[in-house]
Amino acid sequence: MASPGLDEIVTTTLRNRSGVVADNMSKNNALLYRLNKRGRVKPVSGGRTIVRELSYAENSTFQRYSGYEILNTSPSDVLSAAEFSWKQASVAVTMSGLEQYQNSGEDAVLDLLENRIEVAEKTMENNLSQDMYSDGTASSGKQIGGLQLLVADAPTTGTVGGINRATYTFWRNQKYQATTDGGSAASSANIQKYMNALYQSCSRQTDRPDLIIADTNYYNFYLQSLQAIQRITSDEMAQAGFQTLKYMGADVVFDGGIGGGCPTNHMYMLNTSYVFWQPHRDRNMVPLDQVNSINQDAMVKLIIWMGNMTLSNAELQGVLFQT
């Protein structure tokens, strides 16, 4: 059996790093970085589901009146809630008894553990970052519901947060399909025209998109469309390590290339006031107790995460795409 002292080493190492892992993930994902900066990372303490309150209609009692006219005081149903299921993820750090004694001495064990923990952490970060762009269908629906679900190419179908988009128009995001709505495939010559149309449909007075995420193709189209004029970049996002431009005051962020999460030929216009990353308070990339195999000379330590990505207003979000 492996040394019982190993459990303390692994546990202490993982617990000291668990907060660092969550922070590093935000630094490596433009969407999560913005949500974190705007206070939209909202840990949840529990519950059967993650509930996101939302306003779906104006108060119907508004009226113009004169003098002693009777006023409308009838109840007005204007609030509802979306319910998002919990999603879970894990990654394992393992060590056999042979490996432990081949790396005898605390320093040697820590060196081996550090390498494996770093790989496990990066694996967790990369997969959760990818899931933030997903449609939530991978692993038989156990995946996080990302942008392809919350800000869908086909917003008139499907159920999001327990609300049927085919029935409730207020729960549909905006979409602009380049060929169908614009007349031709997106290019550097027309990308700003298409962005203008989508931006306007996602705006409500001063409530407008503040973050635009693009894949390699659409980011390059926008970049090329600015070649002849002075380009304006975002100091905040650039200092955080993200390649950015500006559009109507919103940051345009590149999330393509190797390992980029944004789907090919897609650009998302997001109002991050209504998008949330909601991990469980006690399951935000934390280690579980060590498990020693009953029939192997080995130990396993799991790093786990639990939560989901949620939305409280769909109609102020939009997607520009080409299929």
C-alpha cells in the first residue's frame, strides 16, 4: 500500500491550488474573464436546479389619466425564472505505489505530483472553456449549456432553462445568417454591414452588446475591414492577454486558432449583464478525498467542478453566422 503520508501531500497541494485553477481559467477565456470583471460569476450554494430570475414583459397597468379617473391597479405578471440543471466535471490525479517509491523522498514525490496536477488542471480548464461554447449535448447531455445553446443559430426551437423558445418569443436571441439575411457569404467587404444589422437588433436604448467574440475567419474579416483606417483596441482586454479590437464601444475578441472555442464562421454579440457563470460554492475545482484502490497498489485524487452557464435575457444577445 502507498504511504499514508502521501494523502496529506496530495490534499494540501490540491487545496492550495484549487482557487488558483479557477482564477487561471478566467484569465485564459475571454468570455469568463469579462463575466468575472463584471461580477457575473455567481457561485450558488445549492438547490435542485440553478434558478435565474428574469423579467419577460412590461407592467400592463401603465396608463395616462386625468383628475379623478379610476386607475388600473390589477396584478401584472411580469416576472418568471429560468431553471438550469447542474452539470458536473472531474479529472483524476493518480499515482501507483511503484511510482511513489521510484520517486522516493518528499521533494521527488512533489515534483511528480506537480507535473500531474498541472496537466489535470489544464485539462479541466481547456474542457470547461470549450464547453462554454457548446450546445450542451455532449456526453449524453451532461455537458455545460454554452453559447451554441444560449445564443443559438436557430432561436425559435428548443428549450433553454426550462422555457420553450418555440412558444415564448421573449426567450429568443437575435440571429443574422450571412447568406440568407445578408444576401452573400460574409467577407471583409460586408462584415461591418452585417454586424451593424445584428447590433441594432440586440440594442434597447442604452442596453447594448459589450462583448463580441469571433472565430478566426470572422475576426480576420473585421480586422481586414479596418486596414484602411485607424484601428482601436481595448487596453483592458489586451493587458489581460486577449487579441482585441473595438466596435461601437464593445470589445471584439479573437477566440479562434489552435484550441479556440468559438465555432467556425461565428461571431457572438453578447450583453454580459445577462450572462452568468455559476459554479457551486463547494465544488468549484476542488479536490475530493483520496481513494486508495482495494485491488491495486495505487491512489486516485479527483478534482471536481459543478455548475452551469446561465442566461436571464435572450433577446439582447445575438449571433452572426454562416452555415
